Amino acid sequence: MNVDAEAPSGEIDEGLYSRQLYVLGRDAMKRMAQSNVLIVGLKGLGAEIAKNVTLAGVKSIALYDPGAVKIEDLSSQFFLYESDVGSGKSRAELTAPRLSELNQYVPVSVVDGELTEDVLAKFQVVVLTNTDIETQVKINSFTHANNINFISTDIRGLFGSVFVDFGDKFQVFDPTGEEPQSGIISAIEPDGTVAALDETRHGLEDGDWVKFTEVEGLEALNDGQPREVKVTGPYTFNIGDVSGLGSYVKGGIFTQVKKPLELSFQSLADQLAKPEYLVTDFAKFDRPAQLHIGFLALHGFANQHGGELPRPYNKEDANQVAHLAKSVAAQYPEVLGETAIDEDLIRKLSFQSRGDYAPLAAVFGGLVAQEVLKACSGKFVPVRQFSYFDSLESLPSKEEITEEDAAPSGSRYDGNVAIFGKKFVEKLRNLKVFLVGSGAIGCEMLKNWALLGVGSGPEGRIIVTDNDSIEKSNLNRQFLFRPSDVGKQKSSVAAAAVVKINPDLKGKIEARSDKVGPETEDIFNDKFWNSLDFVTNALDNVDARTYVDRRCVFFRKPLLESGTLGTKGNVQVVYPDLTESYSSSQDPPEKSIPLCTLRSFPNKIDHTIAWAKSLFQGYFVDSAENVNLYLSQPNFVESHLKQSGDQKTILETIYSFLVSDRPLTFEQCIAWARLEFEKKFNNDIQQLLYNFPKDAVTSTGTPFWSGPKRAPTPLKFDINNEDHFNFIVAGANLHAFNYGLKSDVSTREEYTRVLQTISVPEFKPRSGVSIQANDNDPVPEANLGDDQDEIQKLAQSLPPPASLAGFRLIPVEFEKDDDTNYHIDFITAGSNLRALNYGIDPADKSKTKFIAGRIIPAIATTTSLVTGLVCLELTKVVDGENKTIEDFKNGFINLALPFFGFSEPIASAKIKYNDKEIDKIWGRFDVHNKDITLKELIEHFKTEEGLEINMLSTGTTLLYASFHPASKKKERLGLKLRDLVEQVSKKPIPPHTETMIFEIVADDSEGEDVEVPFITLHL
């Protein structure tokens, strides 16, 4: 998987796996690279599992499915094409070469012949899909006895199941994948009660383990031994009596230690009688037991009918399955206990059992692939041991599906027809849909839509837009892209790829590269939005999501919203007049690092990484841009001196970059980097300790260097220290880049030779330098002791811009994914050097890139599952007028735990005025008289709505207010609204505008101020 073809050292290809690396971790991925996986069954579900496991990366994958390709396979199997039907080749033969294109590090092979014990023994994980129960039990008895991890999974229409057996002894190295909790200690009592600093929540739970460092007075706690925690409150926990170890003085850090989890699994034969369930929907808490019996009854039916499942919506077959279910329940009495068989549910399972639904294959393909990765890596908690799921709410609510309507007709959509019937499938094919984004979720969405035939009918259409291009790191989870596509436009490549999956989409999918926002409202105009049936977001930022949400609310279009973060994912349905919108709720803002902590008192690696990135920005971006502004902007100094800010520092920087320290050779860039090392990691620390000596106390008599403040130590430069050396190399190369200089120094010996020639001035701390000690203290003035005369002299010493005509510096554009540009190298070295100053454990380049680059962790398994859940909601949206809010499902999942949580969406709020009620989010007042005057509008609302308009505005432009002078009111009342807007805003209304929004402040008939929705004027 992750053995670089050019450097076979076992290193992970971070260019490909960068996002996944932050989900699984280096150790887990290396364990995965030692595991061979067998996947049995290559219909849609098997293909999904194989795809996700291949993208994630294991040692090898083998496929087994000797079955010939049938036309109905194309309902869910995206590796197969219409030309494969009747080719004489098996599903495995055809899938293998197409699967291998996804990841050059994962060899894919086909297993021929029988699945003998000798064949099974070659694999660490065996996955069975859509396999009869007798074969499952037989293979599992062998795998359980031979310590081979086993998974069996099945989807039948809108129903799915999975069984997991990882043997008698399975060790989970990291159950959650979350960063270990850590914090600073303020007190430790003799009874072992530990208090976190300044009432900071410790985030621990009973049974967690912690170790201690830097504790003074109870040094015995610093032995590195984990101690079990009993939580006594959100800010305190207990580790047991410590009275015999001494008395706490000060300091100390606690860090959570993750203890391996030992699990034991039973065989399938044992679990059939006494199943253990992972509940996926707590609103259907009693459903797993019923489905356990139902799936076994289906196996019994197929066994009696030569392997054939019940005919779609055939009542005779369904009655036989229900009868078999009673026999199974009698055979395994502990499954249902005293509960009766739900015969209606069992019949529905029978009706759909031949259905092969791509979205459900995506849900279980993501879930099961993650279980495979757990088996290979030991990371995250596996499913224990059965899990069942259904989405019966996705069926049309008021449309009775007959056997005739669900009968196969030799179509690629027969797998969907067997569930929804022909009429509803045709409805899906004639949808007009808009997909915003074609990255990870976007690719999966388009793949599912292609298999369902969404937009492929005579009236159908798909519009997909994405202004991004394909990068190497996208290939790990954006299924429609291949290495040869790197650099191309995402939307066009994705569109072409799904046409290959389903040729019916040819001419039906439009790929755009326009960003969706206020600046493109002439492209995505009223006519465009009004033509759509629904919108799906596949975005990675809140601002874009919020904008699309606002457009959907305005044009009253359903919106399917989703997102992923590592193993976590969420799905939200937004439906007009029924649910709240995406913008109705917001995540809490990210906690920022206090400036005082960043500047002088870091206490963890996140602080030093943020500081190093700020240093990068100041050195190589801001300084170069300020120099260029000085050289290109007339009267820069005069205008700059009028602005607030650190004027002297900026002018000194410009002087340094243009005069005193302007390099002409690469060796001078090395000298600059060496002197900056001295300033930042030695001189500044000396100055800080001069202001606040290590024995300093506060006004209350407590040690200054205590709690979150860690006393630093100046660094002495050492060429043999990798962080020291890397700071010089990266700093010199980036400084040279600013000046367009080429490096002529490459080896450590050459750098050493240059460094030995550099004279480093001796530093002596200065008195009178102010340093902010706490965030609530006043910020010291940057120019304390400097007067304007000094600043003016500095300004006058700068060379006239005319004397440097044509000279410009090249600002660096931060790019985290290029390992040759020194950006992350510099930030890593700078962060680790500052960490060394303050006695903080340093971070490797990978962790630094993750934090500094604000990388969102991602993995294909979560993307697959979340997109499948979105598409389960899609059919509900299409049938929306027949649905209630209880039919829709907002979802949150965490595959690491694993956890599934579903709930109905929150209903949209209502507002009342006078004797009327209107929807707060979806309501509006529609005015269709494009020539209406302000006076007519005011009179209309008074007469028809009983509302007295006190203020009227559009955007940020106030058009009318009751407090305006009478002359202004008189002047404006007679104007048409469109003319009034142009006159007051002094801007013409764009020609593409078909509607205008006006906000009003109004009183009701009782003279009370009331909340009312906006006005839409249709032009």
C-alpha cells in the first residue's frame, strides 16, 4: 500500500495519504500494509467495500466472484459496463483491473477455483457479501479457529446486515482515535484529588488513565506510570491516595494514556442463536431482532428455491418467507423472546429482497470497509457483532407498488425497480438537480446518481460545479479521479467518469467551474434556481454552505447537506415549509490562542506551531508585500505614518530588506537565517528572562513562572541538531526565493563552511523593554521611547522608489502539500526550536503540517457511508409532498466507536402577527407588481396585512424610515421601488435581476413591533 515505488523503505506516501494519515495514524497504516484481504462477491456491495479498502491501502486484495455479469448488476456495480453483459467473463475478472487503477500500492488479484481452506489461510481478513448462510457458517468456523478476521454482509433492497468476528482475542490499540486529553495542574490533594488549572475542563472519563510530568513536591508521580482516573467533577479527578509520596508544591501536567482494549468475539454459529447487536437507529430499537429472523428466513427461502430470492412484491413468496420466519424464531427462541414476529416487516423485506440499491451498498460498503481497516490495524472499536439497518421511509409514501410495476424488464435499473417500481424510477431519471462541489462527497454523489439514473431521463439534467483542480492527495478518497487526471478540472473529469458508468447521462450532465456566490448570480440566476428540483451540497467550508442554503431558502428548493471529519460524518435534510435550514444553527467558534500566550508564554505544541506559522507569514509574505507597496504605491510612507500600528517596525523591515540586509548571494541568505535564529531563540528569550527572572514573583507573592507559564531557556546554536540545521536551510531558501536568488549550497558540509564565517554579535538585554505579562494587561506601546522624529529619520533613510525601478520582491504563497518548497520545513523547525526553548515536546513534520495547514482529516470509508445516507434521503425529497417531518432523518455517525444517531429534522419556526401565522424561515410576502411605488406598498401592507411599515431596506441600503424628514418621505413615496433602489444606492439594478428582496420593520394592528419575513418583488 504505502511502500513508495521510488523509495522502497516502507515509508508512507504522504502526498497520497495525507488526509487519511491524520485519521488512522502512521502505526495503524503500517499494520494495514501487512494485511492481505479477500473479498467474496462483486455485486454493488462487494465493489463498494473493495473500492474503499483499496483507496485506504492494504498489502493486497484478492477478489472472488465467478458469476457472470447480469444487466441488473449495473444498478449498483460501478466497475461494470453494459458491454460486459454476455462477455463470458466473471464479475471478479472484470472488476480486478479497474479496481487496481485506484491505488498503485495495492496489488489486486482474482481467486480461481474453490475457496478451500488452503486459499482462506493466505488472508488476514475474509469478507463475504451476499453469501448463503451455510457457506458463511462453514467459512467462519475455519476463520474463527485459525485467528483470521471474518466479516459477512448483505443488502436486500432497503435492508442491510453485517456480522463481525475478529476471534477469541482481539486487541484494539486505540479505541477512539481522539487526541489524548492533557492539561496543566493547579493542585493535588493528599487524597489524590487533582485540580486542573483555572477551572479548565479536563475532558476525562471514569476508567481513563493518565501519567504526570513536571510535578514539584510529588516527584514520585513523574515516574511515567499510568494511573487510573475517577472523575469527581468537570475540573477535578482522583487518582487515589498520594499522602505517602510527599506534598504538592507546584506545576505538573497530566496526559491521558490510551490503554489497549481486549475484545473477544463468538463464532457465527454461536451468535445466530444469541446475537449481540450494534443498534443503528434507536427509534427502531426492536427492529434488529426482527431483521435477524427475517434475513435467516430469506436464506431459508433461497435454499428451497435453488438460490433464488423471492420475486419483487410477490405476495405468495412473501407469505412463504413470513412462514419460514416463524420456523426460524422457533429454532432460535432467545432472539425474539416473548415478542411476536412482525409479519408486515418480514413481508416488506421479502418484497424488496431482489433489489440492489446503490446508496445502501454505499452505506454498508463504508461501514464494512472500516471494519476491514480495524481488523488490519487494531485501531477503533469493531462492530459487536451483528448490525441491521433499514430505510423503509425512503419508499414512496402514497404510491402502492405492484408486482407488475416492480417486475424486471432487462434494464440496467432493474435493481432499483425491484424496490421502488418503474414509475418512481422514471421520476428519478427526470429530475433536474444541482451538485455544488465535486470533491470527495461530490464524486460519491455523482457515482450514486449515475447508478440510480438520476437526471438521465428525457427531462432530466445534472449540473455540477467546482472551481478546484485535482491534486494528488485527492486520489485517496475522490473515487472518480485517477493519477493521470492530476491538474485537471474536478467537475469536468467527474462528469466524464460518470457518463462512462452510465451512458444514459451523455448530454445530460453539465460540468461548470464557477464558484457559487454573490459574484456569479448572473450565471446562477433566478431562472437557473427556479428550474431545479433540489440541490445537494458537497462543500468543505461553512461560508459556501451558508450561501447555497440562503439561495435554497429564497427559491424554496430542498437542500441535502452533509459533511465528514475523519471517521465522523453528518447528514442534514432541508425541506421547504417543513424543516429549519442549514443556517438556523451554527457550530461554536473555534477557541483562539491568547496573544499573550502566543508571544511569550506557550505551553503546548499547538502554540509553538501557530507562532512559527506567524513567523513564516511575517518573514516571507508580509515583509515582501510591504516592500512592494513601498516601491509601487505613491506616498506610501506619508499614508502609512497616518495609520495606526507598529510604524517603526514596518519601516525598519523595509530598510532591512532594501538596504542594510539585502542579499546579493545565497550565502548572505544563510547569514540572515543564522542571525534570525539568534534573535528569536536566544536573544528574545534572554530579554524575556531579564524582564521576568526565573525566581520572579507576582504582586501576590506567588512564583511568576507557574501554572501555564513555563520558564524558557535560550538555545545555543548547534549545526548538528536537526531542527537548528533545518531552520537555517529552510529560512535561507525562502529568503532567497523572496529575492529570486538561486541556491548554490546543498550539503551540510557547505552550510557548515558558510556558517563558520558568520559573526554573531553578543546580545545584552535592555532595560525599558515592555512585555505583556497577561492577556488582560494593557498592551505595551510598540514605539515606547521612540518619537516621531526618529520615525521620520528612518523614513528619510529609505531609498527613493524611483532608484529601484522594476525591482520587486516575490512574496511566498503558502502551500502545505509541496514537500520541496521548504514551507512546512521552516514551520516545523521554527515550532520545534520554540518548543525546545520552553521544554515542550516537539512535533514531527506530519503533525505540524496537519495543524499549520489546517488539514481536515478524511477517509474514503466515511465519505462513502455519508453519501449513501444522503441518497437515502434523496428519494424522500422527491416524494416530499407525501412525507411528514418524521420520515426524514438527520444523521450523525462515528465509525471509530462505532456510533449511529438519527433524528427527525428540527421543524421550522413559525411567527405570528395579528391573526395570521407564517413560517419564519420559508415565509415571505410576494409582490408581483413590478411597478409598485413605495406609497402603494405601504398602503397594501396596511390594508391587506394590518401592518404599518416603519422601515424599508434592501441589503445595506435604507430606503424609507418613519423618522425621515417629511420632504424626504414625500420625494420617495411616489417612486417605483426599483427606481427608488437605484436612486438611493446610486447603483443600477443588474440586468439579470428577476427578484429583489426588501426587509421591513413593522407594527401590527395594535401598534406593537412584530417580527415579519421579507418582501420579494418579482420584476
